[in-house]
Amino acid sequence: MPLHGGDIYRFIRSGGIRLDFSVNTNPLGIPDAVLDALKTHDADFALYPDPCCRTIRTALALYEGISEEAILCGAGASDLIYRLCLSYRPRRVLICVPTFSDYALASQLAGAEVVSYRLSEQNNFRLTKAFLEKITKNTAHTIDMIFLCNPNNPTGLLLDPLLLTEMVQECEKLSVLLVVDECFLPFTRANSLVSSKMPKNLAVLKAFTKTFALAGLRFGYLISSDSTLLAMAAHAGPCWNVSVPAQIASLAALDCRQHVNQARDIIEQEGPFLAQGLRELGFRVFEGDANFLLFQSDRRIALYEALVEKGILIRSCENFQGLDPRYYRIGIKQHEDNEKLLAAIQEVVHKL
């Protein structure tokens, strides 16, 4: 079965992982208010969950400034990506690579042909106007759906807002469904595409997996002004996909905006610290805007394996299309943990 990062369970028998940098969740962890809410309402865990997620959708509508009818909740963004592809049944899907692998996997499962647009390493994997030209030249007769990640995973780069606006307009003109994944956007200072006047061809993915470190509880939501699209996606998978604990935790998390602001401050301070430390150790760092860093070794060293022996897990990027075993991704944590990571990498490098 396909695996992402964050698979710490495979190391339990060998002593386990003390520091997991392979995941890129909020460095502050789960807010205390969320943990308190889970403890307070633990008796509700015996109930079936609300299949329509009514309470959390009402709260999300106020949070986002949109209608409740424009929101579909799911068990994380991945659940919604698969539901969207399986219900929409695109013929050809355009993605840029490297990016999150589920866009291609879900599209292929739905029977679509995936068209990959390779981002240039020489341009630090930044998306340019050439991608817009790719959309224009292909037209709606060949491309049905486009996935974009903003900021992109694993490069961490934000899309140029003017270019993104042009893409939304071009896709609307060509009747192409544009799906923009904003799961990492709260860790930046960029603006969301979500508004009360979104065109029907635009769908935005969000999740609390990263924002509030709820990876184990699985909660995400899809926003679209196309009610038919949301209804089809809702019926493309099993009922009760969002558990009672996930709904309780997510509702409590909506009152924890300061938690995200504090995490953003940490990321803005610790990102450059980690980048500088990695450069001093001889790595090429692709500085982005998100809560993680992509870096590259100029030689094939067994960094991943060496750090696992020290109880530290980083993300090998060899299974990202367009990358190879020389590339790694690390989530940005608090200063003490970041220092431990750099010290461990220094030990590995000096032994070579």
C-alpha cells in the first residue's frame, strides 16, 4: 500500500522514534483547549457521529465567512481528494511535480490520465507563468481538473497571488475544475482564495491536521460554491467518515487562532535558523514559506538511515515524483528540538 511520511510505527520494534521531523504539523502540538474538550465530552464517543457535521459546519461557516452549504467535511484532506476525484471522474488531470502524491493517486484511481508539469530545480521549484500557458494551450477539451498546493508540498513555496488569480480566471473561462490545497496556508501570511463569491470551478481544501496538530484525529473540509459537486463528493464514500472526537476537537480548535499565530512566529524564527545550520553542514536548502524545509545533499549519503539509528525521523523525498534519494524534508519544530536535529546531522556528516 502507498505510504506517506510520518510512519513512525514501523520503528517501534527497533526502539522507536524520539523526534519526528518527517511530519509538518504545528510545532506547538495540540492546543490545551482541544484536549480539554475531548476529555469533557468523552461520553459522546459512544454515539454515532453526525454524518452531516452540522455543528462544526455552522462554526466553520462563521470562521470562513461563507455559507454552510459551501462546506463538505471529511476525514482529513486526503479523504476529500479521493471523494472529489471518484465523484467528478475527470479524464485528464494536470499537476505540477514535485507535489503531494495523493493528487495523482486519487486521479488514477478514478481512471484519469495524469499530466505532470515538472517544476524547474534551477528556478528553485517555483511555479511560473509557463504553467498558465500549459492550461491555456491544453484547454478544457484535454484537461478537466487541476490540483495546486499552496504553499506546495514538499517545496514549501507559496504561489504568486497574481498568477494564481489569473489561473482561477482562465480555468473558469475553460470550465476546468481548479482544486487548491491550502492545508499549510495558515502557517504563512498569505490570503486564502476562500470567499463568498467563489466561482463554481474553484474548490479549496483545508485541514486541521497541520494547523492544530490533529493528524491522528483526521479532519478536513472542502469549500465550493458548486452544491452539486459537494453532494457528489459526499456520496463518493462511506457515511460517518468524520468521527465524534474529530468533530469535537475541530470545533474547539476554531477558538484557538492565537495558537496558530504563535506557531507562525516560531516558524518565521526557526526556519532561517535550520536553513543556515543545514547550509553550514554542506546541504543545499530550498527555502520556502511553509512550516517545513526541503534540502538536498550533493552526494548520496544514508542520512535518513543514520538519523533513524539516533531515534530521529526525517522525510526522505525519493518517492516524490521529480525528486530522488538526495532530497529530504523536515518539519520546523521548536528551538531545542531543531538544535538536536542539527547536532545529530553534524555527527553523521563528520563520520563520512
